[in-house]
Amino acid sequence: ADLTTTSAPKGTVFYISLNQKNPNLAKPEVRQAFKYLVDYDALSSTILKGIGEIHQTFLPKGVLGELDENPFKLDVDKAKELLSKAGLADGFSVTMDVRNTQPVTGM
């Protein structure tokens, strides 16, 4: 009866790192397109529900200088437009390495 719980944000950040030595990934439009290929609403309401929240700026929430803005949403047409602008209208292949633990694998 004397126990209480409290919750506080944790400084974990999940991100997609793109190696710019790859000529396709070096193009700013391609990096921007990746941001429009994530279904943030779905992640928030499923895999991250109760354990995290969407925060689309680099510095974690609560860190001095962080921005509380989420300008990106799933928009495949916008991503295709950006890829076309980068000269990759037909897309491209890339191998991505990921950690094999949850929630990373699910994302």
C-alpha cells in the first residue's frame, strides 16, 4: 500500500543512419525521402505504445536545445517525388543492418 510508481522519459533514440559514402544515400533528397517512408502513427500506436513516443529531432526530449516538432509523416508520394528529384525515379537497392532485438526488429 505504501508503494507508488512514477514514469519519466528515457534518453533512448532510435534512428536510421545512412552512410553517405554510398552515392545514392549521399543525396539530400534521398535522406529526406527516408523520413517520409516511416509510418510514425503506426509505430506510436503499436510497437512503441506505452514505451516511447515519436520525437523527430536529434536531441532527445528533455535535453537542453531539443525541439518538440514532428514535421514528418508517412507520405509515399512525397518520398517518390524526392527520389525522382535525386535522379532515382526507379528507386535503388541498399542493404541495411539492424539490431536483432525488440523493439528495433519490429520497427
